[in-house]
Amino acid sequence: MALLSEQDRQTVRGHLAVIEEPVRLLFFTQTFGAPDSVRVAKQVLDEIVSLCENLTLEEVNFVLEQDRARQYGVEQIPTIVLLRGDQDTRIRFLGAPAGYEFMSLIEAVILAGTNDSGLTPDSRALVAEHVTTPLTIHVFVTPTCPHCPRAVTLAHRLAVESPLITASCVEATEFMDLSRRFRVTGVPKTIVNESIEILGALPEDQFVRSVVGATDEQDGEAQ
């Protein structure tokens, strides 16, 4: 049974029509002992891929293909890795992109297929100035949170903007070990390099400044 109505399929197909380059979705899963969320994630991915000829889906067995898992830093399933052709976009989804996160996945696929972060010039300048070493961003979400997609998409935009940034959307209730580790009691909660915590869905300028560690005082001194 299809997840989307015919009207919704047409709407999503229209969104995906802007994709200019082939996008490969690597779906890390396993045959035995997989959580129920694997089935949900697979159904979502099948539906999306069917709506755009520039999208392809490749299943990767997490157990049998550990070299590929290590290559993309995949430690748990289900995990979705987005590639632009053979190039890693550093965009990740941990868990089934259901509920409000369905549109986060659509936005991420578009980012991967257009190679344009869509960030403002000011945000691009902040990233260029402050991001000189690798940054890892985890945005914790739940499918019922209407504010989470904003934080997820901003994190993914940063990954597209800088080759030093990897950004993952993490379904908090599926990965309780990570949620406990980072003391996630509300969403969206963003963790940068396991040290910086950002609570809530902030406007772009505030979010980018928080992620890259920029302050108004620093900018004032530089001017």
C-alpha cells in the first residue's frame, strides 16, 4: 500500500523535479534482527525513488559490508547516506524519516541533487571563516515534532556548504542510547562535535553562529 495519496505524489514529484544531478541513497540495513523501523524506512525510500528518475536506491548490508559502513561512518541501522553521483554529501538520516521528517528527507535529496546550500551570503561567509576543522552535527528529532525539520534542513545545508561538515538527523526514540548519551529531553536538540548544544529551532543566522562557534564580539573585533 502506497504511503502517499496520488495528489501528494504529484506534489512531491514537483518538488523533486528541480534535481539536476543523480542522487544515490545508500540504505544501510541487515537481513536478520533488524528493527521495525527498517521496514518503514525502506517503504519511504521506495516511494520517493519512484517519483524521480534522478534518484536511485542501493541497499547495503551493515553486517556483511562493514568496509562500506566504516567508509561512511555508519554505526547503527537504519541509516541513510546521500551521495551526489559517487560524491558523499555528508548528509545522513539515522532512523526512519517518517512523519514531519519525510519532508526533511525530500529537502535533503533536493540539496544533494542541486549542490546549492541555499544559505544566505552572511551564513556562507561565517562558514568559510570559522569552519577550518571537521564538524559533526547531530540533530535529534521525533516524527511528531513540527519544528524539527527546520533544524534538520539547516544542518544539512551546512553539510552541503562545507566539505568539513557532516550532518545527521537522528530519530531520538529509535536511538535511545544516543539520546541518553546527549541528554535529549526535548526536540529538536542539536549537538555539534559532542560538545555544543543547541535547543529548539533557531533562525538561520543564530543557528549557523551557534554551530560554527561565531559570536558578535568576534565579528566586531574582526571588522
